[in-house]
Amino acid sequence: MGSPKKLGLFSLIAIVVGSMIGGGAFNLTSDMAAGANAGAILIGWMITGIGIIALGLSFQNLTMRKPELEGGVYSYAKAGFGSFMGFNSAFGYWLSAWLGNVAYATLLFSSIGYFFPVFEGGQNIAAIIGASLMLWLVHALILKGVHSAALVNMITTVAKLIPVFLFIVIMIFAFNIDQFTQDFWGSGTTFTWGAVKDQVASTMLVTLWVFIGVEGAVVLSGRAKNKRDVGRATVIGLVGTLIIYVLISLLSIGAMARTDLAGLPSPSMAYVLESVVGNWGATFINIGLIISVLGAWLGWTLLASEIPYVAAKDGVFPKWFAKVNKNQAPVNSLWLTNGLIQLFLLTFIISEQAYIFAFSLASSAILLPYLFTALYQFKLARSGEGYEVNESRKKDLVLGTVSSFYAIWLVYAAGMNYLLLVMILYAPGILLYIAVQKEAHKHKWFGRAEFVTALSIGLLAFWAVIKLFTGSITF
């Protein structure tokens, strides 16, 4: 049997771009316009561009410096900051993965609703039933061992890139500079950081959502023809994807008033194109999105169930999650993951903006894994661990510093309400962690710092529940 075919630079770039451009790109126009004007959106993309590239390069560098850490994102938190932080990083990554599928569900049925009005924007009873049927169909496929999705991935990549490129080309010709510059900073103001800070912050979770999966750029590094191509592909792929996202959001503001963009139903890209070319534009975008999200749903369901399974085998999650069926599907992990998705699908009824609610929670949940990856990059570069004695660490220290500040800024930009809601989700993880410690026959479950962290999570979760019941937090 021959060795597997190695991947060249262009193949790696295609993988990077294809893995990041998902369903979120199709709703980017209204998501960005909801809280920011053109000037603030430009600043938001500048911050995101610098931060996300630094974070992507941090993942790439850690893969090279610490090849023995094969447990995924959480292994960096565990190696750098202890077992409890490693557990929380894995737990947060898992939360983000399945919450992302909740967002996919409402976006999918919003698109289907364009053709079948019974689904009404993707968050009524009909949409819940349809999304539930789709959820358990994918569940059944994975239980039967459907792990290879090469053909599905190829079809869905083409399905999402063709509509996106067509949209960009048409919007370039439809762009109106007067429309774009109208109320550039908002409320007739000139630029001051105080005036636009909140607008810029409002874009952060949106930009993070469409870049979730940036760590996937280094997953296939072992199959690269040249290890240096991994870093090049990461930068080129990230910059290329960034340009696509910037064009989608800014060109739209040049074709339609920001307030009109903010009020568009999902997927907003379809309705922007419809305003320029007519009904066929919305039809084309919606068909492409439906195919794209179906493929993404399958892929992210595999990922969401795989994370606890791998973590359990690594001793980070309880052994219960490591059980597989005869087809080697992680059966316990899959049932719990999809059961939680089913529960959250019911939020479609109580939330008027189910998609925004789901992707904001998914983005907030992944902040911890990304933050500790950035901090571990900084820690290694400062200590010199994994470096030759006289090897320069200045570039990597800059990467760690920039990506750490970006991750901290994201925590601030997320806002207290979403962070408190995420704490409600993180709190049950403390019980899972205790179960792991018991399985390892450890008498002392927490160190002093870990106990303070666990107590803080519990208190914040309790506070969030009180604020929910008193109506201080609404969604």
C-alpha cells in the first residue's frame, strides 16, 4: 500500500479557506450592520485581521514547538496552566461546537423558509420539527459509521464559494460610494474612539464566529509536502478569507442603507443580492447556503461528538465519553451532544433572534480555549521552552502578545450578558471535572487557584440565573 498523497501549498490554502467559510458568511451583512456603521466595521476588521492572523500563527507555531501535545486546543491550556484549565478549555471548545450547530439549524431553515414559507425565518414550530428531524438523521448516519465525508465536503465547498464570489462580483458593480459614506461613523458624528468603541465591540463576536475553525489550518500539517507550507497556507488562507469577509460586509453597505441591512431576515446576503438583481439572486444564494450548511452540519456534528471522545481517551473527560459502538462511532458522546442540541433548538420559540443568540453563545464559549492558547504561546516564547539555546524568540513573543491582547479584547467585547450565560453552561463542567478526578483516584480535586476558579464560575453562573429570572438578562 502506497503512502498517502502529500499536500502542496495550494491544496493547503484551499483547505484553510474552505474550512472557515461556512454558513456565517451568508448572514455577515446584517450581523455586522446590526450594531455598527461603515467606519466602525472597517476598524473592527482591522483589529480582527491582526488578531486572528496572530492567533492562527500561534496555533501553527505551537504545533511545531510542541508536537507531543496531540490532544487538540485544550492540550495547550493543560500543559501551560494545569489540568482544570485544560478541562475547561476542552469543555468550552465542545460547547462552542454544538452551539454552532444550533446556529446552523436556524440559518438552514431560514433559507428553506424562502421556498417554503411555513418555516417563517427558521425559528417557529415547523422549523423546530424540521431541524429536529435533520438532527437525528445526521445522528443515525454517524452511528452507522459515516466518518468519511470527502465527497460531501467537496460538493459543499463549491456550493458555498460560487454564490459568495458571484455576490462579490455583482456588488462591486452595484457599489455606491455616496451610500457607503453616508453616516460613516454613526449619528452624524466625526471619529472619536469613545463614539465608535461600542460599535467596534459589537462586531467582535460576529467576526470571531466566521473565523471559528482557524485552528483547523494546522490539523493537516503532518500531510504537508513541506512543513513551511503550513505557515504560508495559514497566512494566505486567513488573509484571503479576511478579504472575502471584508468585501461581503462593506460592499453591502454601499448598496443598501445600514438600517435596512440590519433588519434583513436570514440569510441576509440573499436579500441584498435580490435588491440588486431580482428574485433569482435570492434563490441562487439560498440554494447554495442550504447545500453548504447541510455539509457543515454533518462535519460539525462529527467534530462536536469527537471532542469529548478524544478528551476522554486523553483522561481529560470522564471515561463514559470514550465508549464506541461496533462502527467505532463515539456513541455516548454523540447522544449527549445531540440531546443538548435538541434542547437548545427549543430556544427558537423564546428568542426572536435565535441565530444571533446561538452564534453569540458559540463565540463566547470558545473565548477561553483561544485565550489560553494565546497565553501559552506567550509563555513558551518568554521562557524559551522548546527553543534552541541561541534561537531568536522575538517574533514568537510578538505573536503571543498580540494574540493574547486580541483574545482579552474579545472577552471584553463579548459583553457581560453573554459571558454570564456561558458561565451557566460552564458550571456543570465542574461536576464532570470532579468525576475525572475520582476516576483517577485523586483525593485532592483542586489546587488553591483551581478552587478559586471553580468557585468563581459557580458564583457567576448563580448570578446569571438570578439575572435571568429577574429579567435583567434578556435574549
